[in-house]
Amino acid sequence: MANPPVPARKLQHGAWLCAGFSMALAGAAIAAPSPAPGPSPEASGPDFPFVRSTDGRSSSSALLVGLLVNGVDRGREIAVLGGELDGETKVAIGMLCDVLGLHAQRGEDAWRISTPIGDAVIARAQIVRIGEIDYAPLAASGEALGLDIQFDRNEFALRARGAWLDQLDGSAGAAPVTEDLPIDVPAPRANLSAWRSELITRHVAGSTDTTTLTELGGALGSGNWHLRYFDDLQGQRRLDEWGWLIDRGRSRWFIGQQQVTLSSLLPGLSLTGAQWANTNRPDVAYGDGVIGNEVIASRIATGRQIQGDGPPGGIAELRANGAVVARTIVRLDGHYRFPEISGIPSDAMLEIALYRPASNDVPVRVEQVTLRASDDLLAAGTYVLHAGAGTQENPLDSADLEKGEAGFARVRAGINRRLSVDATVLRANEQDYASAGIALNLGRAGVWSGHLAQSNGAGAAELLGEGGRGAVFWTASLREFQSDYFADNSPARRDNQIEAGWQRPRLRLSLIARDFQDPVLGDRRYLKPALAAQPLERLWLSARPDYLGNYSYAATWQPFARTRLGASRYAQRKQIDWQQQLTPRFDLTTAVVDDDNYGQRQSVVLYRRPPERYGWWWGAGALHSRGRYGALFDAGSELRPGLNLRLQYQNDPLYAGAGIDSKVISLQLTADFAVTPSGLTRGAFNPEQRRVGAIAAHIDAKKLPAGVSAATLEGVGVLVDGQVRGELDKDGRALIYRLAPGVHRVALDMENLPIDLNPADATRNVEVRAGSTTPLEFTLSVQLGCAGFAGIEAAGWRVVAVDAQGTEAAASAVNSIGYYRLDALKAGTYELRLIDASGSIAARRPLALDTAFKFQQDLTRPRTTPEPSP
């Protein structure tokens, strides 16, 4: 079996392992068994994709990638294994523990890793061993360590996120050392850097509703600005989340309007005015922990922007206390996000239900948005101050009804690696609030945090806990609000949940105890088991009670590589389905749905994946219920880099039988761009106010040499500080985002450029500022030259090109395997000479260059006739 090829550009720039190591691993990686992924504990129904492979073989390659810990580059590289058969990225777990400074032991049955919040176990069954290196799936590693670990292919880096990482000695808190470089391309002082718009049109029951949402951002003076504009095209317009953020080293200022969420016990408020923050750890407070547009990383999910990954082209549904509050479409890159959503109570329990494309019946996965005790821990010696004052009225929003002055002050401090404290005072809704809390790392007893709050003569309390030892784990979330706490006559509420269980690589068993009092849902108390298991190689089972205690379950069986059978239940719907992969691009799904309120429906849907990023994907099917027929059509495409279109039509007979107008037509157009003076580049609008910026690189198609188009440069890498961080698209553009402020060395990857082209400036020093995009243009010119073979015995000799005047125009050494290459020659006639170690001419040949680089210009030497033997 042939080893997979190793791209030369990756070898040159250190992203791939050295050639010998990579080649040794490649064959072993192909033959190594790949264990099936373990069940996801957060999922009520796991989403198991088909196994797709053109030849049925895995072609894994080992890569060396960077590591970012809570957004900070650790300056170390880690081996990562990618496999096409199982679709799982794997990490060299020993290298990861070494870089993070974790004590780890590799046993015969498992890896055992000591962390600040307990002992982690990764079973041998989940490990792929190649030589003496153990690779563990990212999902399994993150689950065991209590971290979010993702492989960012755009940045060619592994991202590890988690609150307890900041407690490690010598962790991500150390600021990276940056080289003091002269600036070739300065960052803009004022511009529009990013633009994201969504237009959603929906026609149902004879009426059409259209809404638009636009987010803009860019540089302004010493800071950056952003705003969000909503328009329903029927007279309702809102301009909110606007402001100017100024970075001052350890301090930050924000002037404008935004939603502020400080604690899960305190109400969120809309504040128009000024905010100030100060910390001795700006990398933590202003880094990747920032969610939404918050000034500092509060790590409080409730009320903030919620985002994640789901089935591309599918639906993400946000539920608060069991009720649907928002839906959004999962983008074609698999990412979804809910913008700032007001009106969600601070004590709400949030869930995300994820649906496949062309199906909105029973979700493939349900995830809880939970608070964690470890989020309240700070690294030893860290402090964060945050204060603001102003009004709750938004002067730029005519629909805003909030009035009155508002203000807050909050302090958080990490006393040592095991103890953190915080205190908050708040004025909002014409009421005063005060809160104080403590977080403790008790080692094997887990991490626990507690908060008390008081307002209006009433109190509120919260206790969070998490931990584990060996295969045993536990979590706890207990919250209670007395009557009159939020306002006069506000009802009392409580929500207490404890989960404890036992987990192995293919089995997770737990007991969930819940007791809640809700003014709408009433009082409920239950103790129920939960299960996530993989008893057979291709059989997955999951059952878990939802917020109300009703079971959501899923069973998936894959009897053949292209066949999947499933049964699931969520809320008031049950479904059985059969999905058959017809070709690598076509799937056929047959399903029967039973709705407790409306009855039963049968459906057949054909789904097509695009052959490339810009191709069309679609799903089309027939629906039947109660003697009625209907249809479903769902299609989408990226029309051009950054511009996505999705069209949906559904005539559901399940609802028509109940007298409901079931015809729904919806159109969604999303424009997501980085904006530069040279045009629009596919973007990834970043609403988070993190201390990061971007570079928008491009090649002007009008300035390319004759016969060269921008499309021929698609896939050419863009190097930032020596690593491939992005690639040119078919329009000759690339956006490299999440870059630390400062000066970066940027260049095109010469190994992937057509050999005839040469950048006018090989490397540029580009300045990046937080919150904005720096445009960078590369100019390419035709590069003439030649290459050929001189013989292995000529290794180290010189090849020179002599022009018609007898001047040496270019020279190069013969490499270790006998080849040479000469670049930067002008059109004309030359003589190529091979100069041996003594300085003599060993071979020569003529060379004529006109419009193209010439290959196979071999320099052969005349054979010497051996003397006859005596």
C-alpha cells in the first residue's frame, strides 16, 4: 500500500513532521485500527455520519501544528493525526500533556492525567498507537479533560479552551514574545473592516415577512467600532449594540450601548454610557474567553451570544426552560450562532436542538448550555475590575422602552490557585442589587463555587460543582430566587439539578436528580437514569430526561457502511428513519414521524452534497399524512466567496389535516465579508470584542501577467510568521483572522505558486490592530528560469548561467539528489555551465528563455572510456 504524499510546502514551513518521521508513520497509520467514537454525554441523540471513503482505506498523516491555550500561542508544536475514514482528528496525548504541564501516566489499559479539577482517564480502546506515540480523538480528549479542543485548519493550530487552564503554572498567561519589526503595511486608522448581513423572507398563511440584520465593524482612531441594525421593512427599525472600544494595555474603555450580563443571579441590563475594565492579565480578560460583545470575559453564558457547531445546512433551535425562543440556520461551514437575545431570564435553563438539513422533525442532538463552577476560578494573583455607568435608554432606538439610570461595579480576584472571590453591585430597573461569591478547587473533591445575592429585601443563592475521580463523575447546579427578588410581586423560583455517574469509553451511566419550581411550568421533581452507550461497533444508544423530565432517546444502527437505521424521540415527536448512501454525493432518507398532537407522517427525501465549496446542495422529497400529499425542497450554495443563499419550500400535510396553512416558503441570503479598499473577501464576522485582528490578502487579477487568472492561484497558501494560516480562493483573496495585535511577517507560499510567477515583495511586515482588518496586496510578475538534472555525483557543484556578454547572470548549487534550479533570469540567450569542485567546467549547454520557465535542462557530462585491462 503506497504511503500518502507529503506536500512539499508543509515540510518546508514546519507544519508537517519531518519527512522521515512522516513516512514512517504513514504506513502504520493506514493499517492502525481506528476505534469508534465514544458517546457524547451532552447529547440526547448522537449524530453519526456515514463512513465515506473512495477506496475503503484510511489515509492518515501526522502533522505538527501550533497550540493556542485560551487564545494565546504557547510557542510549541504538537503532533496531530488526521484520518479520512472515521473523520476524527487525533492528537498526540503525551505531547499535549507535556505542553500543558500536566502529569500523565500511560498504562496498559488507559492514560491517567492529573488536572486541577480531578483525574482524567482516556481508555486504551480509544487510542491509536503509531510506533510509540499514542493519539487520542479530540472529542474524547476534550471530554476527559473538561476542555473544548478544536483543530482550526484555517490557522493550522490546535485550540484548547477551558477555565482551569489559567490555573496552571506557566500557563497561557505569559505574553508571547514578539519581534520588533519595521512596518511595511500599516494598519488602518479608520475604516469599515467587516460586514455581515442576513436577509430572511418567509411566506406563510398568505402573508410575507422579511427581516434584515446587519452587523458592521472596523477601526477608529486608537480603538474599533461596531454596530448592529435590524429592519423588518415594515417600519420597525432598531440600532443597538453600537459603540467604540479602546484598548490601553491593561485597561479598556467602551463608550456606547450594549447588553451587560454580570452574573447568573443578577438581571441583564441594556446600558448606554461608558464602561471601564482593568486587569493584570489582559490575555485572559480580553482574550478568547470573551463571548459576544462583552468588554471582559465574564464566562457567563446566559443572555450572551450562543454559538457552536452542527449539521451543515441544518437548523439550530434555542430553548429556554423548554420553550423555543429562537431558530437559526447552521452555515455551510457547520457553524451557528444566536446574536444577543434580550428577554431571557438570568435563571433560565438553555438547550440547543440541532436538526439535519431537509428535516425539522426530531433533532439529531440536544446540548445543554450550562454554567460550570470552574468558570469562576481565576489564575493565582489575577484580578479583574469592571465598572460602568449610564442609562438604560438607547437614544438611537425608537422602539426602546427602557428608562432610568444604571450602573455597576465588579471585582474578581484569584487569591491562589485554589481560591477565587468576586463581588458585584448593580443598579438596574430602578432597583439595587448586590452579589458576592467564592470558588474553591478542592482537588479530588472537585471544584465548587457559591454565590449569594440580595435585592428588594429578598435573596438569591447559587451553588455549582463539578469533579471526577477515575471513571466516576458528578456535576451540581442549585439555584433559588425568593419572591420579590427581581421586582415587587415577582414569584419565587428554584432549579436544582445533580448528576452523578460512571463512564467508560463506550458506556456512560448516570442518575439525574432535578427539583424545580417555575411559575409557568409548575413544580416538578424527579430522579431518572441517563444512558449513552455503544454496545456494538456500529450500534449507538442514548436516553436522557429533558428539562421537564420527559425522555429524549436515540438509537442508531449502521448494519452496512452505507446504511443507517435510527429511532428517536424528543419532546412530543417520535421518529424512525432509514438513511441510505446511494453515491458519495447522494443520500436517500425515508422516515415516519409520529406527533402526539397532529398524527403520523411519512416522508422520502433525496439529499445531494456539493462536489466543491461553490456547488449547490439540495434536498427534495415527498410527504404523506392522512391521505394528503405534500412536498419539501431545500437548496443552498455559496454563490461567491462570502455570499450564501438558501431557499426552502415545504407543504406539510401533517398540519394541513389539522386545518393549518402548511405552505411555507423561506429565503435566506447571508453576506459575510471582510471589507478592504480592493474589494470584498470571504469573512467570518467576529462580534466578539477580543484583542485580535485580521489581514485580508489579495492579488489584483487586473495586474496579473497575460495568460494567468486568479482562479489558477486557488489554494496557494498565505504564510504568517512562517506558518500557513490561510489559502487564496478562486478570486485570489484570503482572510487570515484571529491574529494578535502587532507586526507579522506575511508571504505567499512559494511552493504552491506556479513556477513562472514571482512576488514582487517576497515578505511583508504587516501591522495588525485589534478589531480591524489590514488589507495587503501581493503583486506577481513572470519569473523566468530553468531546472534540470546534473547527476547525484555532482551534488554540491555549482550551475551558472552566463549571458551573451559573458557575465554571470545567476548561479545555484546542485542539491543532494542531483537537481538544480535557476530563478530570476530575464528573457534572452545564455550558456549553462556545470562547475565542479576544482572550478573546472564539467558540462555546458545553451539556453534560450522567452516567455516560460524551462524544465529538463539537464547537464550531462561525456562518458570516459575505461582503459583496457592488461
